[in-house]
Amino acid sequence: MQSELITFAATDGFPLDGLVYTAASGAADRAALLVHGKIMNFYTGPGRILPPHLTALGWSCLAMNRRGHDLGGIRNGRESYGGAWEKFGDSLLDIAGGIAELKRRGYSKIMLIGHSFGGISAAAYAAAHPDDIAALVLCSAGSGGRDYLVQSSRRGMLAAERHDEVDAEARRLVAAGRGEQMIGVPGWWYAITAASWVDLSGNVPSTVDNARRYPGPILALRGSKEATEAYPAEAVAEAAGKRATLAVVPGGDHFYNGTEPAFVSAVCDWVKMAA
């Protein structure tokens, strides 16, 4: 396995970074695109865990950063970006850029793997562009939908019990032309711009609905410690029917801490069988 740090562009030109892992053997036309979760990046979570095992099966990999990686940062200037600024549509532009980069490198059979918020994005991209995606792996994909932020707050994240108050403040700031103003919130991820809050409150699609729309094979996976309301692997598998396989990692949390071997086995066994 060889690795290469690259910079490539989202379809709107935004620069993104990632790590390409090239399989030493196997079909030269197949690759996996790995998409991280909210506030994560390409060197954490499944994007770090899976590539050595997938390349051993003959699948090259691109573990990519969405522009929503980490809470915030800068590149070659002082204009900030990151998870606190992210809008849902950004993720789709970023994934499209990753797909284009893999195609440019000669890969025509692409498996899309998304974790958490990246799973919501991956399901949406696959449903909208089924011809691009040979197989879809949803690792603890969030439920998405119109209740995405409400549900997150109800679980103690984001605004927690202050949800209605923060929602009103975010909408007031956007209406006043101050959408880039940061709002501190009591729960993880602790800060968000008003514009990002308003966007995510209305534009995050349902993962279950998108799994139903995507016509290819799906692995729907979650840890056994995760709430099915928030990470609806069972509902995804039911919606996709015979195209889907459900896997629940015993003892697994949202990041598969301490259960990495079982998580890897669940993904790789399915890849060998279905993808």
C-alpha cells in the first residue's frame, strides 16, 4: 500500500485535502471514497481505520476532508471555514469533488463510505447520483431530516434545553445580515454560525429516505451503544430492502472505540460479499 497526501477541488473550486491509499494488487478500476463525520477529518474515525484493510482487499482509497472538517481553521489567508460554518450543500459539492478526483485517477467503480454526518451526506449524494456509486457504506449515519438539530439538542448536544432560544437568535442574526456571527452553545460542538444553524435546521435530508432512493447495495452499520432514533441503521436497512445488509457492532459506540476489529470485520466481510 502506498499513500499520497493530495489537494483537490470541490466542484465549486473550494480546495480540499485528503490521503490516497493505493492498493498493491486487485482491480485497478475500484476505489473507496471515505467521508468523515461532523468536526472530524480524514485522519480520524473510519477514514483512518479502514484504508489499510480495504487496500488489502484490492480497493484503493481516498480519505478526504470535507470543508466542514474540524471546528474551524484557515488555509492560506485569514478567512475562516470549518464545521461551525458548514452548510449541508457544501458536503455534496465536496463529495462530488472527491468522486471527480478518483475518476481522474482512472477509478470507475467507486464505493462511498460515510460516517455520522458524512453518512447523511453520502446517502444524499448516492441517491442523487446513483450512477457514480457502486456501493454505499453508512457507518453510524445520522438520521437527518427536518428534526436534525432538534434531535441533536434533545440528546444534550448543540443548544440542549436552549434550542428554541438559539434558533430564534440565529434567525434574527441571519435576517439582519449577520449570518457569519458565531453563536456559543452549551453542548457539543459548542459553537456554530447563525447561517450554519439556519441552513442545517432546514436543509439536512432524511438518511432513510435517501437509502430508499439509492438503487445499489448498502451496508447500514451502527454500534450497539448508539440510539436508533439518532443513528437509524435498522430503518435504513428496512427502507432499502433486499439491497441492504444490517450490521450492529457489539459494544460499539459512535466511534467504535475498543471495538475496531469487529467494526473492520463487519465492513470488510460485506465488501468481499456485496461490493
